[in-house]
Amino acid sequence: MVAGATLRALELLSASTELRDRLEKNTRRFRSAMTAAGFEIRPGVHPIVPIMFSAFTPDDAPLAQRFARALLEEGIYVKGFFFPVVPRGLSRIRVQLSAAHTEAHIDRAVAAFTKVGKALGVLKVPAGSDAGYDMPVAVIHGARPGPVLAVAAGAHGSEYASVLAVERLIDAVNPAEVSGTLLLLPLINVPSFETITPHVNPTDNKNMNRFYPGDPNGTQTDRASFVITKEVIDRCDHLIDLHGGDLDENLRPYSYWTVTGNQKQDERSRAMVLAFGLDHIIVSTDRPKDPNASRYLENTATTRGKPSFTAEAGRSGPVNEADVTVLVNGVLNVMGHLKMTARPVTPVKNPIWIDPIDPGG
Ligand SMILES: [Zn+2]
């Protein structure tokens, strides 16, 4: 009897050691992967892991709440604690690890946190005299504070290289390596993309890079432009508008640099254009100076005192990998130039400055 009981106890003991080891291993795996992904975790070795949100925003309760809800939609059940349960600034999501989790479970949870952390969502263009639509947007909050850089594409929805470039940035940028925030709009002109219509939004036949700052009471293009001005331009410090050569265009890659006459701002946007890396640069001196009649997306940011520019690579429908790469690397270079990442940047040494015949974009 005694021998039997002892054996049973030893069995339990060794089993419990094994369980404990697995729990410790799971905890280490989760904590280190989450830290690498840029999340702020209360330090320690405990299998109950508090993920904090005050580094992203002083008003962390709504963020923690949205995060917990979005994780549930991803199939990950976590417990959120936010004001008034905990003081403001201490909102957290508590992840409870167990020995029953496999490595695949842990990796899936980290992937869900990373996905939700990139805040893939939509900007709602409300219905008005014609239909509304959802414009895709991704927000990537870096692990450290820094500037807000907006990158937009697809004002002309059949300029595919630019659309793919921003899609690729959404996947490629690691928040852990970023200081500041990226606002990424891969496809402004969804109706053009869906119907393969070059140059204009087929809903109202307007060029989606000519009606800024927009009008909440106008047609779809006016309302979409207004939403972008309010939700993107007003919230960013810089903007890069990417284009990709429309279905009937055959372009070599180049940038547009707008001269405002404000020397300090022009120097900053000029440095951004040179960091981007395209050596042919069209100098725009005749863009509107009035922020209420800014027309172009880039010019809407520029007339609001935000150093910005436009770049274009791609052509006539088929996607050339080199064009996508040039746009992706250009944005990563500007991020390096703005000290949003540690990426070393070599600005263009011998740019070719071009006076425009027709100020396009
Ligand atoms: Zn375009």
C-alpha cells in the first residue's frame, strides 16, 4: 500500500515538474515574442502577462478595450482591465498562459496581437447625393514616440504598383523598430480599382487627386477627400502620396517636389524627396497656396505646413516588381531620414530637377 502510494506521488511529482517546465517555456516564448513585436509588458516571469497601453496614448482605456474586443474577433480570449477598474495610464490586457498551450497557440496569439496592433480598418466615406464606401486604412503605432507619417496610394485605382507598395508596407513594417506612427492608405479610389477605371472615380467622374480639401456635402470624390483631410492630413506631420502610372501611361519613376516659398518647410520636403531615392524630380512651383483650395492630396498637407511630396513608379497595368520595390524602399528611406527607424539613408547625390510642363500627379 505504502509503496503504491509513494509511486503514485512520484508520478504526480514528475508530471507536475513537466507541466511547470512547459508553463515556464510558454511564458518565456510569449513574453519575448511580444516584446520583439513592440508591446510593453510588465517585466517578470509570471504566466499571467499584463500588456500595457500607456506608451501608445495617454488615454489608454479605449485603446485597451478596442484591443481586447478585436483579439476576441481573432479567436484569442484575453481579459482587458481599464478605467475605472484600474487607474488611467494603467490599462492592460491580461494574458493567462497555461502548460496546455502549444508553441503554435502562442505564436498564433502573438500574430493576433501584431495584426490588431496594426489596426487594419476602414475610413468611412458616408453616403450623400451618391453612395458611400469604405476606404481601407492601416495604422501602425511604433514602440516609441515620433512623427506621424501618412502614406497614401490608389487615388487612381488602376495604378497598381503604388497600391501594392502600400499593401507591402503594411506587412513589412515592424512596430518594434518604429518611432512614431504610420498611417497607411493603400487604396483611396476603391470604385476605380473595382471597375478598372483609369484617372477618375467612376461614381462621379472626378479625378481623386484634384478635389481637396474636399466637401462633406459634395459628390463621392468630394466627401472622400474631406474624410482624408480630416482623418489623415490633420493627424499627420508628413505625407507621401504614391502613384503608379495609369493604364494609358508609360512613365519612368520620378518624384514631385512642391516649392511653397517657406524656406524652412521647403528644405525639409526637399530632404525627404532626396532621401526617397528617385533621381528625377519635377519641381512644382505653381500649386495652389490656399489650404482651402489645395486641389492635390500632397498639396493639402503642404499648404497646412506639413513637409510632404508625391512619388510615382509603375506603368500601364502590369506590375513590375522593380517599381513596387522602388516605392517601398523609398518610404522606408524617408522613415530612416525622419529618424522613425535606424535605417541608414543615402540621399540622391545628383538629382535631375525638372520644370513641369503639366503639373500632374
Ligand atoms: Zn496617379
